[in-house]
Amino acid sequence: MSSLTMALRLTPYLARSSGSSLRETGLRDAGLPILAFGTVTALLLTVAGGSQVFWSWTDDIAGTYQALAVVAMVLLIIPLLTLGASAARLAARRRDDRLASLRLLGANSATVVWMTVIESTVLAAVGAVAGAGLYACTAPFLGLIQFRGQSIGSHAWLSVPSIAGCILAVCVLAAASAALGLRKVVVTPLGVRTRQTADGAHWVRGLIAAVVVAIGVVAMGMLSSFGAFIVIIAVMGGCFGLALLALNLMGPWILRLRASSQLKRAKGPEQLLAARTVLESPKESWRQVGGVAMTSFVGVFVGVGMAVADTMGTAGDTEATLLVRDINTGVMITLLGSFLMVACSAGVNQAAAVLDRASTLVALDRVGMPRKLMVAARVKAVMSPLFLVAGISAAAAAVLVLPLTGAVLLTRPVVFLTIGGVFAAGFLLVRLAVAAGTAQIGQVLARPERYASVDS
Amino acid sequence: MNAILHAQQLTKHYPGSIALDHVDFTANAGESIAIIGPSGSGKTTLLHCLAGILRPDAGSITLNTPSAPLRLDTLADAALSRLRREEFGFVFQQGMLLPELTAVENVALALMLNGTDRATSESRAAEWLAALGLAGMEQRRLGELSGGQVQRVAIARAQVTGARVVFADEPTGALDSATSTEVLDVLLHSVAANGRTLLVVTHDPQVAARCQRVVELRDGRIVADSAGGVHVPAAPPAQTAAPIHNAADNAAAGNNFKGAFNV
């Protein structure tokens, strides 16, 4: 029997066994990944739908709009893809224990990989279809948004093949991330069960990120020498996209460095636990705060956009006035999308983090750790690196955008005010998500038998 | 003997079943007590009620402390939490240790929760680990230790604070028979050497046979108590993997720990 056939036979059994307690574990097993995939799909479709109007214009100023649209799309789509990958890992991680057990029972690597991929893809498909439904509900409102004095109207609607393509892309992303995310289960099932080693976050990540940003700065400085307009747009979009990916790559390494230093200085139990939580899995910790890093990056562009609009506001002619208004509209949409992404990312990852640590929380409660200390450790683990990651992201964005804007524009008060506002809003969203997670700790401790076996 | 923990008419219901049915139970200072019974007999529920993890639906639980008797069934959650970290120690089947911490940090955490500074906590934790045969393994993560070594870490954590009562729930349940004997030796010796009370929930007759007293539960009621001269099941000789020491042996072997840990 082939591995795929075996996986197709076994997967429904796993689904059925969790179904018996779906009310208790439904959120943990399926709800969170579906919610995340749904949000990702809805936002991706909204961004794609909202921006297609720009490509229908052919006049002189169309190029300016198209360049700005590319920047906005890259700033939204890269974080959305990372959120999608995060949701896929979440879907796959839910099954770690059972899949490791299957490996111990003799299921081969290929069967386990196929089962993981099938489960994650099914969850992604359900979420993506729900997201498409959400997009269909919001598209009429999206059509009311005005650019160049006219509503987007029917341009907000994507064609059915485009929507199907987006759903397919989300499913492929989920399948690929799940297969990659479960490499450890496949290679060492016992290792996953006993968590022999902490996740690594090598310094090479920092080096690669620095090189990418440096290349980006050079490329942005040479932008005008690329000649063709389409090449300039491609280089600009590519630089911003790669810089965002580089930040994602570097983030876990930065968090590991910081947590190592905090571990040495830790005096109390909450400091020790917070530092060890980050060191246990810097990548998972990054997922908690990565959304704010992305938003901070976006915040610099938003600030620059506001500054440009502020400068042009005095120009006087109709076309310029419309462009200023449209830049403001685009900036607000980008910002709104970015915050929606942060809220979804923070909420999903916080809920997942508490559920993943439920048995640890029960253990701590039983040995007498006060709940407020558990909460303090959790808040510290998430909130303390936020300033650092937000600062580094904003700095990377500022360095990239500097060759385009020059120092005068970048240092206008409106830029600092906007970045400050974005920081504050991002922090608030993450703090709210942590507070929701804290409430979840109470729910976990109120029903410990769900997470630790109790033989009556 | 001095009663340290006393339960009266303890009753606990779960939806559709009764886990404890008017149980009277007394643990004396320095005793090692095995609580045995089939699955679902209520032994873990009894342990959790006595340890302040679960609240009984009815009945009282009194802990005699040097200052004054404490009624566990009337204490607030925060006070119970404090009691668990100051007066009690726990060894569970899966250890219930924190996988992200090293061995020494897991043990030291119990002291840090009571306000001891980190350096002192880790120093005392390292002493305990060394005494339990884990010298040189302090900085290892739990995933790098064997099952028996993990249980030794749990035993050290349970006692490093000077807990007067140690609760163990199937402490050898996940171990092979040879490792199980080693872990039980360590648990019994270290507890006896420090004059602590040990309550062990177990399915294993060999574990029960090595405790000073055996209490048997069935359907939420105590049906046998060796302290009252009631029949106690003995370990089947054919399953004996290693010499079984009696309580006197335990006490003698425990002298090794007395000097090192007079807590």
C-alpha cells in the first residue's frame, strides 16, 4: 500500500478521534488555523481587488499610482503570506503528538508527511473559502472607495478564476509550510515528543538580513538608473519585499540574543520563565511580535506618505489635490490592512501559545505558582522585545526609503508622529491579544483535567 | 504518632459518578503511605483533595502546621496555592516539570517561588541533584535526561523547599522495572531521611509493598488500611526485578541523605 493511500485511510481516523471532543478541542485543533487562513484570504483578495483599478489606467499619472500600489501591495502581501505560513504551522503543530505516536507505531515518514499535508490543506481550504465569502461581503463596500475622484465600483470585484487562484495559492502555501514545519517529526519522532533541543536561531540569519538590507539600500539609491518604468517598480517592490522577508529571517535571532542576555540577569521566577520561554522557541516568540515589526516597517512608509501629501497639499492644481487625497486614502487603507493583520496574527498566535503551554500551566499551578506570576511571565515574554523589534523594523524601513525621500522629508514631524502612532496602536493590539491569552490561562486552570490526565 | 493531615467525611462528585464517598483519612508525620485501588476508585482524587489541588464537595481537610491547624477546604485559591508551594511537594507520573528549563532551574524554581534569590536557589538545587545522583547534569534540559533522571529531578523539586508532605502520583508509572526500583529507592530514602510524610498513589503492588502503610480504595471508599490491621496485598515474587527493601532498610539507607539535607 502506498504512503499516500495509507495517509488517506488514516487521516479520517485522526479527525474522528478529535471530533468526539470537538466542543472542547475544536478551537485548538481547527478553529484557530481556519480563522487565520480565512483572514489571510479575505485580506489578500481585498488588496488584490482594491488595487486592480490602478492597472486599468493608461494616462500620464497612472505610473505614479501604479508605483504606489505596488509599494502598498508588497507591504501588505508579504506579512499576509508570513501569517499564512504561521497558520499552516499552527495547523500542523496541533497534530504533532499524534503524528509522533504514529511514527513510534511504525508509520513511515512519507505517510506522516502526507497526513500532515492533507490535514493542513483541508483546514486551509475551509478557511480560504470562508475568507472568499468574507471578501464577497466586503467588496461592495470596497467599491465605494474613491480614487481620482471616482469610486472603484466594479473594479473591486475580482474574476472567479482570480479568486479560485487565490484559494489555491493559500492551500499550496499551507501544504508546503506543513511539510516543512513537520520535518522534525519525520526525522526524529522521539525528539519531538521529548523536545530534546530548543529551536535554533543562528547568527547567519542576522548576517543574511543585513546583506539584503544593504543591497536594498544600494538598489534604491540607483533606482533612476534602471531606465524602464516597469523595471523601477519591480526593483522598488522587490527591495521592500525582500527587506520584509529579511526582517522575518533575522527576528528570531534578535530575540534569542536578547533572551540570552535576560536569562543571565534574571532574578525572579517570572524573568527566568520569560527568558526561557523565548529561548525554547525564538521562532514561535517571533510570531508573537512579528506582526508589530511588519506594521512598524509599514509605519515608516505611511509616515513618508503623509509627509509627501503634506508637502504637496499647498500645490493648488486639481490633479495634485486629487493625488494628495488619494495618497492619504491609500495610506489609510494600507494601515488598516496592516493592523487587521497584526490583530489576527497576535490573536491567533497568543491563543495558540497558551493552548500549547496548557499542560505546563497546569503543572505550575499544581506546584503552587501564583496565577499572577504566570501572567507576568507571559506578558514579559511577549511585550519586552516589542520595542526592540519595532525599532529595528522602523530603522530598516527608514534606511531603505532614505535614498528615495532624502533626509529632509524623512525627518518631518509628521513622519515621527505617524510612526509613534503606529507603534502605539501596534503595541496596544498585541497587549490586548496578551490580555485575551491571560483570560485563557484562567480557563485552562479552571478545567485542568482537559490538559493533564486525572485518574479519578 | 502525630497526625499531620486529617480528612473527615470527604466527598467529591464528578458528573455521573462519585469519586470520594465520605472518606476518613489520617496521615501521620514521617509515614510513607501507598494509596492503591483500581482505575476510577478515587485514589488520585483523594490525593488531589488532600494536596489542595481539588476542593471536596463536602467534608474537611486539616493540615497541622507548627503554628496552627489549617482547614484546606475553607482556604481561598491564593492561600491554597501558597500552601502547595510552601508545605507540599509533588512528584507526578510525567514529572510535570518545565521542558524549557534546565534540571537545576526546574528544582530552583520551587525555591524562587518562595522568595529565595536565584543564586541561593540554584546552589541548593544543585546540592539536591548531586545527592540524588545527578551531579554534572544540572545544565541539561529535560529532553536530554532519561525517564528515571527526570523523576529524580521531580523528587528533588518536591523536597528542596522543605515540604513537610510529598505527594506522588504514579511516580514510577512510566518507567521500566529496573529504573522504577531505582527511582522508588531515591524517593523513599530521601523522604524518610528528612522525616517527611509521603503519600503515593500507585497501581504497582511492589511500590505499595515498600511503603510503611497501604490504604486501598474502591468505589470512592477506603476498603482496607494496613494501619488498622486490614489485609494488604503483597507484591507477587515472580515480578520482583530487584531486591525489595523493607521500611527499616529504607530508613537506614536514608541516613545518607540526612547529613546533606537537614532542611
